[in-house]
Amino acid sequence: SSKMAEYRIPGVALGVFKDGRSTIGGFGLTNVDDPQPVTSDTVFPIASISKTTVATAIMRLVEKGRVDLEAPVRRYISDFQVQDESVSREVLMWHLLTHTPGWEGQLGTPDRGSETLANFTSGLRDLPQLARPGEVWSYNNAGFGVAGRVLEVVTGTSINDALSDLVFRPLGLSHAFTRTGTAMTHRFAAGHRENSGVTSVNRPFALPANVSAGGVAMSIASLLRYARFH
């Protein structure tokens, strides 16, 4: 609580799993304008931890024989294209999940509903190549956007339903969401910013449209359960 006060943090959820036991604590408030106590079921955006849920979903498909990590991305997205044609042909699934496709990676995308990832992936045609696939590790949101699109193509569902069907529901994650409208119907921790010593709520808010790179929201209870089984 002293550190929360020092850094003006409105609310924190903390979970520890040790020796077969889970310990969870909620501290502070969800929202300085509409304060509710943070609990084990308060839903927080988990940002890039979202990438691990996509990798888990892909690996479930690998176990089922529906995805091959050594296969080229074009096996699943036949018209996949970046600026370098040889990379377009040769980049493999495992490159997407290990931040090693070698192209520029810090890309956002507008929300186009169910077509968001399809639009994002098709828009990579002029994406410049900075290194050969597998040669250099560099944090890469774009690679996970493509991995999310592969999930959609292979499962025939949206990224939202693919993550729910392959990860959230099988693990019993009752408070894990990818849609802003659903997440916000639960006790939700708002994002905040500080300006001149005043803490205020970030507005407007929406989970990132590139769900695969950072668009999951989860409670600490669900996140800890996920970590136990991950």
C-alpha cells in the first residue's frame, strides 16, 4: 500500500501460486471516478500477456495435428505477402510465435470488427524486411497478428471464439475476455494516467483491436489459474 501511494496507483491485484496453494489479494480501487474495491474477479487488461494465450491456442492445434510449426505461413494464408517475396514464401509458423519473422513489428490496426485480422494481415504487403526470418529476435506485434489470423483460418471462427474455445473454456477461466463490451460488464479496472500530481481515468477505452498482440482482459483469479496450467 505504501508503494501504491508513492506511485499513485489506484488499484492492484496480486496472485501467488506456491506449494499447490493459490493466494490472491486485491488492493485499492478499480476507478477513481467510480470507486469499487479490487477483488480476485476484477478484470484487468493484460496487454502483451495476451500473446501467450495465442501461442497456447496455436500449440493446442499443433497437438491436434491441425497446425505444423515448421510449415510456411502460406500453408494457412495462401495469399500472405510482405515486401520481400522470398520471406513471404519461406517465413514459418514458429517465427511468428518467437518474435523472429524479421519484419517491422510494432504495428497497430483499426478495429474492423470480424475482419480486423484479415484486414491487418492483407495490409502487410509493403512491410519492410529488417532481417531474415529466424536470424534476429525483435519484439514483434505484427507476427502475433498474423498468428491470430492463422487461428481464425484454421478454426473457421473469430480470434475471440478461437481463444475461448481453445484456451479460456477448457481451462475454466471464467473471467477471461477479448471483447470490450463483455469485459466491461464485469467489475473492471480502468486505466489511469497522472498529470501534475492528479490521477485521472483514461478515456476513451477499448481493448486493442489486434487481440492477438494485446487484446485480452482477465481477472487475477483467472490469470493465476491460467498460469498454473499454462
